[in-house]
Amino acid sequence: MSNRLLDKITKELLQEFGSSRPVPGSGSAAALDGLIAAHLTITVIGVTEKAKSEHISYQKNWEKLSEIRNEIKNDILPALEALFEEDSVQFAKAYQVRTSLKKERDPAIKQEKEKLHNHEMRKATELPMQIADYCRRIGMHATFVFDYGFWKASGDSATAISSAAAGLYSSLSIIELNLSMLPADNWMSNIRKEKQLLTSSYDTLDELRNQRLGKLRKEADEHWCSERIAQFKNGNMGSEIKTDDELENLVSDLQNI
């Protein structure tokens, strides 16, 4: 039986995350966010492919959608699956060294272990940097799919955007925490520059996510408004509106759309 985390059934995997052990931890969880976003994006593209013969707007953007699907399948998904496993393995190494370091009393040995700890923690920081960048890419792809893919599946593409943003946010949180435990050197200086770019990407993705939610909310509100107006015009609201307060509430709701 495989010991790979991704080969576990969902309940077992969730129990692993809730086991109170150091691994799998937040890095693997961030990669999982990215994987969910990637698979949801592929799903919406697949649904769009089935519908494109009947909708010219899907045909116009099909080449780009197809490119996105190929990139996800051939590049992003394999990379995130590997990072999902690798982060757990690497953090286990860093945690083991950290535990040993805390117990060490010999100054010379402690100094050597501290160097080893910093080495392992740098590697444990570089992995979420990679996860963050893949989540960024997925988030931008999911945004395009939301805008130009099958609109009835926009709940899936919106969830993909949100999951990708969550993975990016989580990765940045891990990076910030790790940097607070490492010496300020040239390696950190370079990582901080890369981190700043990822932070800007998160801000952009978060704004795009909120804009798409706003679009869905607007469409739902307009639908509700048109339905209520039609019911009112057709005289179908007599059973609902029996008092002045109820009429006032209806008018107020319509004005707020």
C-alpha cells in the first residue's frame, strides 16, 4: 500500500492534517489548495469544450482555454503534486533538527546543529515559494476561465480562484514565519525580493476574486429584482403583501438593488 499522502482517501488525509503532528503541515495544505484550484479549472474548461459548438463566445476563446488546460495538466499539476509530498518530507527534517537543537547543551555541537537547522529551514522556505508561484499561475488562469468559460460553471471557477488565493496566502504566511527564524543574509535578501513580488500577486488575485464575487452577486440581485417586479406587475404578490410595512419592505429591497 502506498505511503504517498495523495494516495490516501479524503477522510484519512484530513485526519493526517488533524493529527497534531508537525506533518503534513501548512505547506502541504497550501499545495492542496492549489491542486483543488487546478482540478476545478480543468473541469470548467472541459464543460466549456462540450458547450462551445453552441456558443460562439466560447469558440472565440477556445484556443487560450485549451492552452491553459494543457499547461495545468502537463506542468502545474505534476509540480504541485510533487511539492505536496516534498514539503511534508522537508519540514519533517527541519522539525527534527530543530528539536535536536533545543536539547543540545554542548556549545560546539549546538553551533553545528544551528547551521544545519538554518540549511533545512531555508529549503523548507523555498518550497512554499514555489507553491505560492504555482498558486499564482492557477489563480490567474482560473480568472480567465471565469470570464470566458461556461458561465453556469462559474461557481467552480470562482472557487478555483479562491482556492488558489488561499494557497498563495498560506504560502506567504509560512514564508514570513520561517524568515523570522533565520539569519539576515544574502539568501534572505533575495527571498525577500521574490516574496514581495508574490505579495503583490496575492493582492491582485484577492482583488480579482472579490470582483468576480461582486459580478455573481450583481447577477443574482438583478435576477431577484426582475422576478419580483414581474410578480408585482402580474398581481401575484397579494398573498405576500398585506400591510403597509410589507409593501415598504418590498420597495426598499428593490431600491437597494
